[in-house]
Amino acid sequence: MADLPGITEAVLRDHVGAASFERALDYVREGRVFDARRQGSTLRARCEGSDETSYQVRATLDRGLVSQSGCTCPVGGDGRCKHVGALLLTWRLRPGDFIEVDDADTALRRRTRAELIAVIKQMLRQAPDLETLLITPLPTSHGRTPPGPTSARLYRRQADAVFRRCGEEWGAVVPIAEELRALLAIGQGFAEADDPAAATAVFEGVAEAVYDRYEDYVRQDVDGRLRAVARSAVAGLWRALNLRPDDPTREAILRVLLEIYVADTDYGDTGPADDAASLLVLQTRPEEKRALASRLRAMAPGATTWRAQRHPDLLLDLEADALSDEAYLDACRELGRHRDRVERLLERGRPQEAIDAAEEAEGMAFVAAVQSLVGHCHEAAAEELVRRRVEGSADPVLLAFLRDRHQARGERSAALDLTVRLFELVPTLPRYREARELARAVGTWDALRPRLMTAAQARRLPGLLAELHLDEGAIDEALAVVSTEKTLDPGGRPLRLGMKLPVARQAESTRPLAAAEIYLQHAEDLVGTGTREAYREACSWLQKARELQTRAGRPDAWSAFREAFGQRHGRLRALREELAAAGV
């Protein structure tokens, strides 16, 4: 195999973050990474977690950078956890721990038939759950499906078994999603083998299992792993739908997509419903739309109005081309689909009715209807509607619409007035910058700046004020704003939106002593949390403070602090060890 470049500590820290990097160091020292393998440019291993559960970790390197990574721990979906950090650190510090292995295809081709049977038997001894694969039809590289039942029921049973095997404890969603993706890969293989019926059976079985059990996992599916599985099933069905345009399997695929849409919308629209609806509307023929619409109408047999239908929006989309203009417009009016109504009127050359319809809309529906008017070259009418609406409200979306119209015409003073109104409604750094740029162009920035600062102060947003001062290069003002701010929340975690440390970093070059004071206080706060990880992080801030005080010609200030710090915390053995290891 070709040599695989190493990875620098800086790249590793940047990939997993400082806190995960420090924990990864502990894991490597404690020997928690085992079964380490290298396959080309990909590293794989298992890593013991804090509760002795082991997780599968992987990382792919590309010219000294991490191109892909992942972990089966509850927080490892993005591949930036401490377990991935431990894998990469092991490669950096002890590359000899990794054995080189071939990819699966190469390794299997080397084996004789008898050896392959022996390998399979050994796999079944180590993982008995794999025995179901012996009765599962699988796609082959020869483009044909082995004989056997490729019904959705078979794959549904396997998907159900995944849920039951992994349980409902917190974190179970990670291995569940991993195993379900392996089942979806079977469906993808069938699709590549040009077998839409078998592919549909897999995707249907997995999707049904996910929706039947999703309610039990919705709270822990915070990063959307199970939702992603369902969306992958929909994408697989779309691929199967397009394999053979005239295949009778199409009817079954459309039925499954409709069932997914109904299940997802009934549950609360977790994501795949939009994908399924798009396919049902955009990828179907007129006769298929009619059949799907009949199914939907059968779900509410006594309905006499559109609102009484169980899924009226999808039903209207399916019947849109078959309805007369007036019937379609009446349905849009009943369902509050103002943009669709405006679009149909404009397409039929009825602009005044479209303008009247847009005026009836509220909120974001009004904005969407106005955008339709603009898209059909009725900008003046759209702007007049918005201007009248803004007179009685302070909607930031509408104000931004008018501002953009003025800017497009080069009317800077009018655009500035609206930008200031937007900032005073919801002050943000980007809006401050927009106002500054426009005000400088018209020569009013010096007079406007105090007004904007006053608006920010009135909202009691010290973080924003600090950002504004930093953006202006006013370090002293920014330091004054954050002087009383904490750097940790009550649970001892760094404040996500805190500005004290960012201000200190900006102050290092011109106000090194002030920056050092912030770092020293942050270190004290970290020590107060009482964990070794916090002690280790505190040492890095102490090192930074010492460097700044020494550079500013005040090594005596560091010496005085260090002596008092030792007296305050000398009883903490773990802290003493970390201080010694860091040389502070």
C-alpha cells in the first residue's frame, strides 16, 4: 500500500476542537483505541468510551487533512468527537498500531470457496444476528437477483429486529441508523442491478419500520439520523421509479411514496413528506395523478370541502391540471394558498385580480404573493402593496423588501432610512455594517453612529455592543462592555454567545495586560468547575496570560498571580499535576 501522510496536531485540534482533543489525549494514554486498521487512506478502529462501551470510529485522510470521519457514539455523527480524535492521535503518535488490510472485494477474491464458507461461519459465530442474511436475497455484481422472496415484509422484519435489538436507551438511534443504512445499501444494490421490484421492497420495508417506531425515538433523534434514513428510502424509491418508465412496479412505488407522505404528515412532517410529495406531483403521469388523487379522496369519503379532505394540499397539487381555473382558484382561496392563486391568475393574464388576491394574504404568504408579482414584472404594484402594508406594521421582511427595491434603483438615502429602521427593530452586526456603508456614501455616518449605538444599548445586548466596538476597532470600549461578563454558564460550560474571550483575543496586540486579566479570570472560573479536563484547559489560558504579561514587560505580575493562585488551589492534587505537565 502507498504511504499515508501523517496529521499535524494543529489539523487534529482544528478538526475535533480543543476540548475533544484534550480528552482524546487521555484516551490514547489509557489505551482505549484497539483493533486499529488502515485500508488505503482510511483509518478504522474501535474506541472505548467513558462508560466502557466501545464505538466504531473511522477517518479518511487526504494530503494531511481529514476529508471524512465518523463515530457510532451519540454525538459522533459529524465525526468530530473525542473518539475520532483518539483514532487520529493514535495514527499520529503510534502508526505501528495499525495493521494494513485490503478492501473487502480484494480480500474476498483471494479466498477459495471453502475458505469463504469458513469465513461466513466464523462471522455467524461472532455475530449470530447476521444469520438472517443467509435467507435474504442480495444483489450481485452480475446484475441478477438470486431466487428468493424480495417482499417488503422480509426487509420490514429485519428493520424491526434492528430496533428491538438496539433498544430505546439514549444513544440507541446511532447504531439503529447505522444498521438501517446497511439495509438501504441492499436496496441501492438492487437498483444498480436494474431490479426496481426488489429495490422497492427494501425501501418500503425500512421506511415502514422507521415510521411505526419513530415516536419512540424522536427526542433522541436530535441530529436527524433516523429522518435521514427515511429520506434515503424516498430517494431510493425515486431512483427505482425512473429505472423502467413502463414497468408495472411504478404503481407499487407510487403507493409506497403516498404511504410515506401520509405517515410523515400525520406524525408532524419530519422531512421526508416534502420529498415524497415532490415526486408524486412532478414525476407522475396524468393517469397516475388521477389514481393517487382517488386514493386520497377515499381517505375522507364524506368530505364536501377542500378543508375536510385529509391531505388537501397534495390532493390539490395532483388535481391542479385537471380542474377548471375557477375551481382551482376557489380551492386556493379556501386553503389559503395565496401564491398559487396569484400565479394562476397571472398565467391567465388577469393581473388586477392577482394584485387583489395578493393583498388578501398575511404574513409570509403575503411576501410570497408579492414575490410572484415581481417575478411576473409587476414590480410597481408589488411595491405599492408592501408600502401600504408597512405603514401599519413594522415587519422586518417587508422593510427589507422595500430597502432592496430602493437600493436596486440607487436611492441610497431611502435605503438608509429603512436599514436604520431594521437595525432599531432587530439590531445585528450585518445591519450595522449595511447602515455604515450607506451612511458613508451619503455623508451622514458621523451623525448616525451614536443613534445606532444608543439603539443597541437600549436592547441591553452587551455581546452585540462588543461586536460593534470591535468592528470599529474600538478595543477599549469593547473591553469596558465585557468587563462584567462571565465566560462560563452555571453548568461550567463555555458561553456559546459570550464575547469576553473574543474581545480579549482582539486586544492581545494593543492591550496585552487587559487581555491577560481576562484569561486569568477565565482560568479561575475553569478551576472552579472541579474537573481534570477543565484544569487542563485552564493551564492553556494561564500559559497565554503569562506570555502576554511577560511580553508587556510585567513578569512580576505573573509571578504575583502564580503565587496567589498556588495558595488558593494548592490542595487540588489533579490541578497540581496538570500545572506541572504544562510548565506553569
